[in-house]
Amino acid sequence: MQTSEFFPESSSREDLLKVQHMVARRAIIRDDFKDIRFIAAADQAFLDDRIISGILIMDFGSLEVRERAFSIQPVGFPYISTFLSFREGPGDSECLWKLKTIPDLLLIDGAGINHPRGSGLATHIGVALDVPTIGITKRILCGEGTQTSNVGEASPLVYNDKTVGWLLKSGKKCKPIIVAPGHKVSLESSLSIVKTCLRGHKLPEPARLAHEYANMCKREQRIKSLENSFENDNSFIS
């Protein structure tokens, strides 16, 4: 699938803003998916000047892992708040198309419509790849909300007098996670789907395991880098 219009080579602020406004206009914030059989989650880790993206797909009923894939790309865009999509989006997109099975819905470690321009990473990837997405973050990017005290309860996240997500208390001893629609998912469904995937941890199970997988891939790549450095180091040879 061609995604060049969503991840342009130009890094000028004007061009990037144009892309984000386009993404926000195209985002569908209502349920536009069939029954969920397979749910996926994507996360990333960084190693030197590389981005390691990991994705896994699970059976939605049992949350059994069915398939995993990862990609490694050079860091092609600096970290700039509210422009994360252009840094991490290409890696997540590449991972998705490595899967043999296309998921019915994708959880993304990033904002959805809870973004100053309505085009967080989850929304950006959802629109670019035409995949239903939900964004999950640990901190509020924009908006305000009241934290709840009981596990499983959620309160609205409001930005510019509009509900853009939820503060969900997912565990007893942790701060709430932020859940928001990305693309082709309603506010109500984004919350109910994430709550269905909670298994006693702060993050829903697909997102938690995707985080672990991305970091496992990072460790493996670090070991390979060290092994290659050792093999190419002839300083000990007399």
C-alpha cells in the first residue's frame, strides 16, 4: 500500500501540519468494523540510531498469541512533541504488512484523536493503512479529566469542550491509562475493547506483550551488534 502521502520526505513544519490536518479530516470516529476475531498491538524500542518496531496478533477471545513480526529501521525523524507519527509510524506500518493475518483491530502505543490536531499516532496509522485503531498512552497529551479510584472505572478526557478519550483505572497501584479512538472505532467501543483485554496489569494484554516483544527484539539486536563488534575486532591479534 502506498503511504508516501502520510509519511512525506519533507520535514518542514508546514508540510507536516498539512498531513496531520488531512489525517484528522479522514479519521472515522464511529464503529466501522465487523466482529473482532483477531486483535493486534504494536510498540517500539530504540537502539542507538535504530527504531525496532514489534507487532503481535492475538485471538480476541482467548488472547492467545498467534503471530509476531518486527522491523528495524534507521531513525529518520527527530523526536518532536505532537509529531510522533512521522518518527514511529513507518516502522509500525511495515510491521503490520509483515503479518500473514491482517488483524480486525490494532492497539497502538500512542495517542489517537486525543491530540492537539486530532491526529495522534494511532489515528495516523489507522487512516494511512485503513485499519481500525485504538490509541493507548500513559500520559495526557492534551485535555483534562478526573482520575477515578476504582479499578475498571473510566472518566472522560475532554479537550476543547469535546470528549476525545478516557482515563481508565486499569490497576490498583497505578495511574490511569489514556484510551482514545484512532480510526474506525467509536469512543464507547475503544473503552469497552480495552477493558475486555485487561488481565491484571496496567496495560491491556496485547499492548503489554507487544511492549515486551519490542524490547526482546532490542536485546537480541544488541547482542548481535556486540558479537559482530567482537568478530571484527582484531586488536588482540599479534
